Amino acid sequence: MFCRARTIRYRHALVLQSSRNLSTQSQMNAVHFYQNRQLELYAARNANRLTLRQLVFFGRSMNEERLIKSANYVRTELPVRIAHRLRDLQALPYVVVTNESVAKVYELYWSAFEKSTLALKAPHRLRRYPAITTLAENEAFCSFLRGILNEHLPVIPLLSLGLSLSSPHLAPDYLDSFMRRMLVSRISRRVLAEHHIALTESLVEQRHRIKSRNKAHGDVGIIYTDLRPKESIERCVRLLHAGPNRLVPGLSDQAELTPPEVIIDGDADTRFAYIREHLDYIIFELLKNAMKATATRHRSQGGTGAVPVVRATIVAGPNEVNLRISDQGGGILSPYITSTSDLFSFSHVRNAARMEVDRLGALRLVSASQHGLSATVGEQVGERDTEKKIAPMGMGIGLPMSRIFARYFGGSLELVSLDGWGTDVYLRLPKLGTNLEGLEV
Ligand code: COI
């Protein structure tokens, strides 16, 4: 026990030492001993998990007192959730946690949790953030949150790159459950922060009697209470047909692909309360894969006749919304993949595509470029909003990320491949909002 704690403390020191220059060894040890004690205290607490319904009910009738309560919940909850994942990072083998990209994620999380020697401009970090008692203090807290949300934009590409490169050193099950915990927890922290920011913005708009877009839709924070999957599908199809994220050919393949049409059938009028950003992410990824596979196969078969359509079927159950996306893209047979579950793995042992040079290059590019991004949350609406949130092409994490989003409030995502013909993906999302966030937050 003592040895493990010492090893972990030592690891914390080494990772941070690689990105900061603390002067003497003893200075460093004292600082890191104290820091790790604080981390242990937070990591020992349980997260206070919420349901979608609680988020809606609490946010529905907002006033100053409730908004301040929400701010203090976020203020005290985020450091606990981030501490759990810092502990996870510390427990990685030395060779993994010192990988450049993984170490950057550690540094980002550490400096969000604790006042960082680097973050001189930010007087408070999450653990030390003082209680919020007024609307003005809440405004300052929201700006602080916006800053962290922005700083953490490169986390997913960094993690994905770091873990791909380290996957020879980790057992596939360990790697996959580590990644799942990191991603679920990140989604949960961003949901809490973005929801609180959106609640603040709508209270301000309400006070200034600005007719807000949220009010027009009856939305609560980031939750769209009347979300129509059909509209999400149409929005994503438009982006894939025409936007900057349209079906682009692979790096080694310069010819344009003809994107297939998407037919929507079933209960097209279904509406439910959900986080639109999550639904759009999943639908975009599923349609992108379906359309790209269909177009590529059509071309490889000579490209004569019409491109087969992709079918999106919406089915409203009493407790859930189901969506099936069917394509005729030939199924998932590839030299890399032997079973559909491998498609969801982050380990190169299960999915050798993780080590493809093009993919690693795309991840390097994205993690470097997102450092400079300064988009603020909720700044844009409609298609541009969807576009901003989706994973750039070629990172190879869209499918596992979509499953993580689907499961976050208790849904599921399954894939069935009819090899030689096509793929069906089944998405199920709970409608009542009564499931707690995933355990891994
Ligand atoms: C993340 O995006 O990884 C976060 O942890 C953000 C949160 C602290 C607001």
C-alpha cells in the first residue's frame, strides 16, 4: 500500500516535472506530496450522479437562488470527477503516462484541478474555487468554466493518439476500460459545465426580456425538450452532402465520391427530451460511415447505376426512441477487423487500424490545431453548431465515441454486419430521462 502510494506520487512528480521546471528535487517532492494528499481526499469521494430528468426539472424554473445552487453544485462536483480520472492516469504504467500526449492530458487535468504553476493568470482552479454567492460571482465562474472547456478541447485527440501509441504496453481490456472511464467522465464534466453556462445565459436573457431561442423551443440549458431525431438526421445529411465535412475521399484516394441519398421512414414525428449535441454527434458518425461505405463500394463496383440509398428508420417505443441506419456498403469486412466488437476497441491488438499512419497523422494534426481554438459554448446555433462538435474525419474514434454517448444516459448502440452486403446499426436512447449518468463519471 505504502509502496503503491509512493510510486504514484513519484509518477505525478515525474509527469509534471517533464512539463514544468521546478528548481530543486526537495522542493518538488514537498509540493507533490502535498498535492497528492489533496487529490486523494477528492478521489475518495463519490460523484453525485444525476439523471436527465433532474437536469430538466431543476433548470425549468430558474431564478437567482437556484442558479447559485447550480453553480455551487458544479463547483464542488467537477473537482471530484476530475480527481477520479487523475488517479486513473497516475495508475497507468510509467511508459504510458510519460507518453507526450498522455502527459499533456495529465497536465491539463492537473492544472484544472489544482492551481497550476503555469496558470498564473487564473487565480483559482477547481479545487480552490471559492463559494459562489451572487450573480456577478456566477458570471465570473461561467467565464472560468468557458476557459477550461476551451483549454480541454484537444483532450480526445491527445488521449486517442497517446493510447494508440502506447497500446503495445497495455492489455486490451485494461486499455478499453481506461479509455471508457476517461471519455464518460469527460462527457459528464462538460455536460455539467455547459448546462450551467446555458442556464445562466437563459436567465440573463430572461431578465433582459430577450426573446431567446431556448425559450422558443422550451429548452432547458443544453437539453432540448422537444428534440426531433428526423431533424437531426436531415441536418447531418445536409452537412455530409454539402458542408465542409462532406464525404471527402481518403488521403490516398483523390477521386470524389457520390454520396447516397438518405431515406427517413418510421415514426418520423417522434420527439423527446435529450441533449441535441449528443444525438447529433451519434447520427453524424453513423450516417458518415454508412454513406462513405456505400459510395466507396458503389465506385469499386464500377459506379454504374444509382448509388444505393441509406435508410434511417425511427421507431418510438413507450420508453425509448430507436433508430436503425441500414446501408449497402458491403459490411465491415476488412483486413484489420475480425469481429464487430473490435470496431469499438481503442487497442491496436483488437483493431490494427489504430496504428495506421494516416490516422495517427490526423490525430497529431487535430490535437495540435485545437490548442488554438477559442470557440465559446452555445455561441452558434443550427448546422454550424453541429459541425463544430463532430469529430474531424479520419480520427477513427467516431464509432466508439458514439457508443459512449449512447450509453451515457442508459442507451445502447449495436452494429450488425452482413458481410458482402451492408451494415445495420441500432441506436436506442431512453425517452423518460430517469437513468443516472454512467457509473464511470
Ligand atoms: C474536459 O473537457 O475534459 C473537462 O474536464 C472540462 C471540465 C473541467 C469543465
